Amino acid sequence: MTGNINLTEQLKKYFGFDTFKGNQEAIIRNLLEGKDTFVLMPTGGGKSLCYQLPSLLMEGTAIVISPLIALMKNQVDAMRNFSEEDGVAHFINSSLTKSAIDQVKSDILSGKTKLLYVAPESLTKEENVGFLKHVKISFYAVDEAHCISEWGHDFRPEYRRIRPIINEIGKAPVIALTATATPKVKMDIQKNLGMTDAVEFKSSFNRPNLYYEVRAKTANVDRDIIKFIRQNEEKSGIIYCLSRKKVEELAEVLQANGIKARPYHAGMDSATRSANQDAFLKEDIDVIVATIAFGMGIDKPDVRFVIHYDVPKSLEGYYQETGRAGRDGGEGQCITFYSNKDLQKLEKFMQGKPVSEQEIGKQLLLETAAYAESSVCRRKILLHYFGEEYTEDNCGNCDNCLNPKKQVEAQDSLCAVIETIIAVKENFKQDYIIDVLLGRETSEVLAHKHEELEVFGSGMGEEERLWNAVIRQALIAGYLTKDVENYGLLKVTPEGHKFLKKPKSFKIVEDNDFDEEEVEEVPLRSGASCAVDPALFSMLKDLRKKMSKKLDVPPYVIFQDPSLEAMATIYPVTLEELQNIPGVGAGKAKRYGQEFCELIKKHCEENEIDRPEDLRVRTVANKSKLKVSIIQSIDRKVALDDIAVAKGIDFNELLDEVEAIVYSGTKLNIDYFLDEIMDEDHLEDIYDYFKESTTDGIEEAMDELGDDYTEEEIRLVRIKFISEMAN
């Protein structure tokens, strides 16, 4: 039927394009011949055309199953633009009224409609199934097909019901399309859709124009982002955060710093959400701060940067989100901020889920961590993850290739790893193999009696980081493989066995070190990690010392070091500017600020310093509802442990919040709680210690006071002390 159709002519006639991209033509011919088709094509490769064009050429109506209401609307509008007939494309989903659905049905029955988009939930409704049984179906297209797989990054159980319903409505060829699928997900999709003999079309996952970089996430992350955006003035960008709360906060901070940004997440009312999305598409704003709910089906070709504020839950998700940059082939910078703490947080979120889901989630997270920490070419790791080999040694467009690390010989280390995997019968995951190498007598190792193995402790001379790097790079080199079906157990490949018999050079680069810097005890909003103006910093310290003598309080009660460092970086000269300094609330600024501002102003005049406008990052007054309600509860004398329970946070997190409140200058009286839970002598001892001490660090206090005092007691008394002495 298709041999004689000139597809290029049809493409020009309906869509106005002169040529097909990549595999598009071959995919369309395959579908026109009535064959099941599996399409793996990265974002921006032109997936939708693979079902739009054949739907216009074939008899009947094509059904496109898609989970994204926003995308349906976009694509239906686009199809109507290509055709004189409005009824050519329709969608059925929960947003339509009864009369709108009747209109859709009459257009389908009259033969006008060539493409019908349905959400999987709508497809399973009995009345829709009953109606579609009487319609001539040309083919079924399952878009975002990775939603079928628990191993995909966006599993939707209702996708599992697609095949039985297709069988009920009436058989026709199936085309499944996805932008991200590991070999495991691909098998899952084909099995679930009953299309194991589908012809497969796979485009390369390499996007040469995208630059990948991973940065350590420090307390200054907001400032780093503001600086980055200012260096990329008027370019469009997306910033992804994991929580809705963070989306709101960051958008507010960006706006306060003169950046045209708006938030987007599923918790907003749909009118605001659509308005923000449109403002981004129409370029009224430059930056959208969003949860991953954003961007599905957003066809903006000139997004110039994608920033991940939090580490993504999976590499599929990461690939798809970064894939929204540079779809026009132009520049696309993909910057991820990574810290180990984020991984721990994500693991915590999984705790309520079924065990198998937790295991899968953990493995996906480990892959993300390996990607972030590795010093190997980022392209190589990403493409390897998607089952594609990248043979270049240096891609020239990622942070690891532009700043390559020295390679070290790891031939012996790899032999040790292979021997250990074989010794434990290829039955364990990476972290367990490393425990055995490092000679750790964990309960699991002892339960399997593996402390008796010859290989136990054979890697004790090296750090855990090295072993991680050896295993990760041996996987890429093909000496090891991971059994994904079985929770990521490590196996030795035939190549690996050959290597062990006849070892040869195996050079690796050591992983990047993302160990947290020593962070200040007190949670400060972004402070300078070191002062830009050391001379001013020491003058500020002298002034603080003079004031502390006069007022008879320890220096840190007035301002902490990070606050002084920030002052010697940002040069605040008014009390209002001073409140933008981390750890300085309105109360503190009023009480101590005047002399500091005068000193800074004089220093700037005498040294003709231009105050750096770009570094003056305005922090949004922390109107956090949580802080306000904690203050109100303490005023009502509610016991602190009860407040923690009521707010759903643990006691230490509550103390973090209370510390942040008193350190920024708000007075709180927690005597009612201390009297109830603390021994009076203990309280006095700790209080006196802080009076005499030159530091408010908890560890120093514990060393000095000894084992009779708990960390909680010391923190509680420190809160009382700061509140009374400083505020």
C-alpha cells in the first residue's frame, strides 16, 4: 500500500517540511505497512510526526494514548493549524464537558477525525470503550511508553491496562514511542504491550550541543544560580526543584534579585499555572522554576539552560529534563547541583512505599549518584546507561572533559574487585562488594560468613571512593555488568574473566569529591564561604570584639563569622542592606548594625571600592509559615517535643528551626520547657560555659563539658543564651 506513496510530497503538503529527520521516514513506512513499531527517540527528535503524518494517510482514526493533558491540547492545536478542518484532531480527557464529548464523537463517526488523543484513564472508561468498538481504528500510538514500566522514571499503573483494552476495542498496529528507555525498560514496554516482534527504531541519545556539568551544592547555591543567570542575561532557562515549597521560595528569591522568573507546580491552581507557562513561552519571563510536572510537551526550542537545584531521582528523568535545553541545536547548558544530603532525603521519601518499589527507587538513585560523582566523560556515562556506546575519549562539552583529572593505573584494583565478585558467587550489589574489600564486619557479611574469605579485607589500603570509581568504570569498560532484574547484583562478563586471567593496563580517573565542607553549626541562609575583602573582615572582627567587651557578651552573640564574611563581600552600608546578610534579622540590625554599616561605608570611601551590585543577593524575608507557627506555639508555652510532633518534624529539625529564629534576632522564651525537663545545675553550668567561651560550637561545648551533658541539653541552653544575651 505504501510502495507508491511519495512520503516527502505528503510531508510538504501537510506539514510544510522539505525533508524528514533521522529515522522518521522509515518509521512511517513501517507503520503504513501495518507492522508494530517501537520508537526510541530522544526529546526533540520529532517523535510526534511519526504518528501524525500516517494518521492523515491511513483509513480510519488513529488513537494516541498520552498521559499529558497539556501536551494533548498543544498537539491538537498544532494539527488543526496544519489542516482546514478543525475536527481533524480531538482529545478526550477529564477536562471536557458532556456536550464537548458529544461533539468529538460526532466528528469521529462522520470520518472527519484522523487523530484522537486520550488519557489512559479515559481509555479505560466503559462508555468510551463501547463507543470506540464501532469506530474504524487505523492504529494505536502509545506516547511516553516508559510510563508502563516500574523501572521507568514515571511509572503509571493505568498504562498496564492498555493492551487488554486494545484487544477489546479491536486490533490494529501499535506504535510505542519513548524518549528515554534503558534496555530493561524497553523489554518491559514490549512485553506489556504484547509487541515483542515489533520493528525497532533507535536514534542516538547523543545531544552534542548540550554541555553537562555537576557542581557541589553548598550553602551559597542561591547565589551561584543568580550569578549564573546574570551571566546569561535574557536567555530562557528552566530550574527544576524536587519540592513545591522550594519552587515557590526560589522563584521569590530570583524575583527579589530582579530576575524575571515564575513558579510552576502541580499544586497551583490551573489558571495561574497556565498563565506562568504562557509567559515563559511568550518570553515575558526568562526563567521558570518548576517541579518535574513542567516541560512535558513544552515545545520551546531555545531553552538555553536547565538547572537541577536538587539531584534528580533517576538518570531517565535527568536525561529527559536536560533534553529540554537547546532543542534547536543551539547552545544548551545543563548544570546540576549535587550533595549527598539530597540523596539521603530522597531515600527517606521512599520509606512508605512497597519494598520492591523502594529497591528500584534506590537503584535508580545510585545510578544518579554514580553519574554525579564520576570524573569520566558525562556523555559516555549517560549513553552507556541507555545502552549506547560512545567511543570518543573526550567529548569536549562536559565539565569532566574540559577539566580532565589525572588517570591512575588500577589494574590490581580491578583484579581484586573481580576476584571478590567471583568469591561471593556474583550474588551481591556494589556496596556489599566494597564492604568485603574493606574488611567491614557488617551483620550481612557475618551472616554469609564472608569474613572467612581470602578476599576479605584485600582492599583495606584504599578508600571507598577509589573502589566505587573502579567498579563504575569497569561497568562502562564492559568487564562487569549489573543484573538490573535482580536489584543490581554485580556479575563478571567474559571480558572480565579474560582480564583476570591476563591482566592488562586499566586506567581510571578518581571520582569527584563531594564531601560536605565543614558547615557552620547554625543554619544560615547563603553566606559567603570566605570574605572577598580580608582587610575589612579583620576590621569588622576588631569592632565586634570592642562591642562584645563593652556589652559584656561573647563576640559571636553579636554576629557570627559567616555574617562578617558576607559583610566583607557584599559591603552593606544601610540597615536595610544589612538585613540581606545571612544570620542578620531586623532586631540584630537595629541593635548592633549602625556601627558596622558606618565602618563599611568609610572603608569603601577611603579605598574607592565599587560595591559589587551583582553580589548583593537579596534573600527573601523568611516568611516561612513553619517559623511563624513555631514562634506562636512557644509564646503559648507548648512543650517543644509536642510542637515537633504537631509539625511532623523530628526534634532535631525543630531545634534547627528555633536556632535559625533566635540567631536572626528574634527573642524566644523557652524557660517553661527547660524548667520541666532539665536539672537546674546542668542548666547553669552550660549557660556559664557559653558566657565564658569564645565559640558557640556544639562539639567544643561537649568536649569541654564532658559526658554528663547531652547534645540536646546544650543546644537548648544555647538557644536560651542567644535569645537573652543577643536579642
